[in-house]
Amino acid sequence: MLKYIPEDIDIILLVKDLTFANNYRQKSLKWGILNSIEFVEFPDLSDIWVRDFAPLTVTEMDIHVPVKFDYKPFYVT
């Protein structure tokens, strides 16, 4: 999904611990993701479903803006 974010938008990832951050950053570069990626450690993160309810925060002109996606697949009425 990160490949679809324009390169001029910084990415902030919420993680349980920072142990994999450098490895992930290197893999992202290999995958062609050139965005600035910041990892924010949140040790109490235990719910794998956080991706479904946490907003995506984008930074533009030094302003942090939360973006929330709507889950509305065509097969759910």
C-alpha cells in the first residue's frame, strides 16, 4: 500500500517496538518507496486490528493530518 502514496508525503508507522525499523526501511527502498518513513513506538499495541480503526497520518507543509479510510466493499450492503 505504501507504494501508492506520493513520494512527497512523509509516512509515519505505528509499531509495537523499533527492532525491525532499519530492516523495514532498507526493504522499502529496495521496493522503490522513497518517502521519508518515521516509526513511532507504541509498546501497548497488541490489537492486530489497529489497522482497521487507526487513522493514517500524513504530513504536508509541516502539518500532521489524520486520514481515515471508509471500509465499504461492494459485497457488503
